[in-house]
Amino acid sequence: MANKKTKGVIGILTGGGDVPGLNPAIRAVTIRALREGYQVVGIRRGWLGAISIIRDEKADNSSNFQILTEEVVNKAGRTGGTFIHTSRTRPSNVPKGNVPEHLRETYADDENDLTPEVLKNLEFLGIDYLIPIGGDDTLSYGVRLFQEGVKVVAIPKTMDNDVPGTDYCIGFSTCVSRTISMTNALRTSAGSHERFLVLEVFGRYAGYTAMLPTLAGAATRCVIPEYEFDIEHLANLLSDDRHKNPSQYSVVLVSEGAMFKGGEMIFQDQTADAYGHRKLGGIGDLVSAELKRLSPQFNNGKTINVINQRLGYIVRCGDPDAIDSIVPMAYGNLALDLIMNGVYGRLVVLKNGRYDNMPIEVVTSSKKVVNIEEYYNIERLRPRFRRFEMKPLFLMTSEAGW
């Protein structure tokens, strides 16, 4: 399939959740690569496209990959989401029912490793270099392919900002900006009715998307996955905040992965994605109900009503902000620089305000979560900072180093 007159063929894919900034990254890679003499293939629907390709020149693979041109990427480059689509697929662990139809006779186990098919499919497409864009789940399979000999250069993406080794992941700034904006908008209702305002935000294992908006003044308190909170203590704090506020309301941001003291994460149902993650959601509802129940204890016997909103996809949809337009452009060009210099198995990163790269294995070697002792006040249930000098732009960052 490859055009042998080019310097080589670069494959690019996006996996996991959508975020603003993916299309600018695809655009940056494509335009630079084409001008340097490479061909670019967009693998559609993430790793799902990589396992679904039918290795027959006559087969219709239009839902699995497409040739990328400047015209194609320029149209999408300023928009949110990912025009080559995404999925939560793990080729090394594909359930029997998710094996592509043309492979079901060969792979009939309950769980199947389709890595041999991925390698053959990349060869069929003539792909010499692969740029996966994703979070730690998507990129963990990039580590596997690099170990199998594929020339991989990875770009970190996740609105939770929890990929190890980098201070910044594509999507985080827009998520924080939207959370601040939506929280401030909802203040008008909370103040009008003199209520608690409870907003559930994304954040399975890391609380950055609750911490940064709270630090910016959007909320008075936040509860995060890294610390099991006492609901009575939260009710007391929010009641005190409300009494001190002339408009008689207070605000708490609740990470979707936050847990009551002695409790567990709250899931919408029992189904799990390819990486074993059940869909979170509902902790905000429980926090709201408990705050209302407990409120008379801290309000002279009177109940305080609650406005409860799950921000969800509204903070990950739409166009990217300035940072999520600029950083993806830089990350895309960083990835091309590495490929052109013959350097593979790397993750492009931002570290202490500087663009850099690290071994891709950092993705699977550690977890990136909020350092409670350093950044979170467990008595006040809000961010804490002892000093700001020489801190990175978004302050709470990965300490992993290579």
C-alpha cells in the first residue's frame, strides 16, 4: 500500500477518550511529515482499526484506515474530538465476542492476543513508524509494540493529566478551563437558592481535574481519589463556607473516583472496558444526598438543599483552548523530530516548562497521582501549596524521571 518513493510511512492513531487537541496533533504530524517527504496513514478507531484490517488489496478497509492529506487535516485541525475516531481496545486481550469476524476461526479463546495480527497489518499498510496518541492505557500497548520491534513514538493525551513522565497531557487545559467556566455559571443558581453546589468531574485515579479548578477559585472544597474523605467533615466545611458567603452558598468538586472513608469507587454498572475499567459515575449523587441529610446538624436544624450536576462530557467536547492548540502542535513536531533522527521508543513530554522526550516505558513503570502530603490539605479538603517558586505551569506534576 505504501508509496515507495517516500522517505517512509507514518501511522497515527488515537485511543481512549476523546479530548480537544487530538485533531491539532494529527494535523501537526501530518503537515510536517508530508513536507518532509513522508506519507501518513490514519488508523481509524484506535487499536480497533489496527486489529480489524483485512489484508487484501481488494477489501474495503475504509473504516479501518485512511490516507491523510493536508486538505483532510486542515479541515479538522481547529476542531475538537478526533476525526479518525477512537475506541477502548486492547489488542493483547481481545474478548472472543470482539474478535473481528474474519479472524474468529483463528482466535476462539475467551481472551485473545491479536498482536501477531497487528504486526502483520502494519506491514500490510507499509507503516514504518507508528505514533499512538493516548493515555496510559492506549500507550501501554504502544510499549508492547515497541518491544515487538515497531518504531513507536508516543504522544500523551488525557484530560485527567495522569500519564506518568510528563507535566502535561493533551486535553487537560481545556477540561480545567471548561470546569471553571461551568462551575462559575452554576453559581448563579446556587446563590439564588442558597444551596450547596456539588459538581462531579472526571478523574478515576488522579484528582487533578478537581484540584486545579479549586485552586483557581471555582470551588471552595474538592474531594479526590487519592484521599478517602469523611462526609460529615465535608458537610461541616461546606456549611461553614456557606455561612461565610454573603450569597449563602458553597461549592465542592467531586472527582468521579473519590471514595467515602471506608468505602469504594462508585460505578454506573458492572461492565468493563478492554482495560478492565468499569464506568464510573454516581459519587456526586451520593455526596449530594448525604450533604442534604447531614446539613441540619450544621445549620441550626434546618436542611440545606443541593444543586447536583455531573459535568461529564461537556468539559471534553468542543474546540480546544489555546494551550490545547499549541501543545499538540509542538508534540506532533517533536514526534517527527525523533523519527527523522532515528530515535524510537520515546514519549514526547513537557517537563518543567520545557519540551523533551522520555523512554516510552515510563508509561507502565509508575502511576501519576496527586501527592497528598505535598499538595492536598486533608483537614481543609482543598489544595495546599507551601511555595510556588520554580513550580511547573500546572503545579502538580509527575515526579517520575529517567
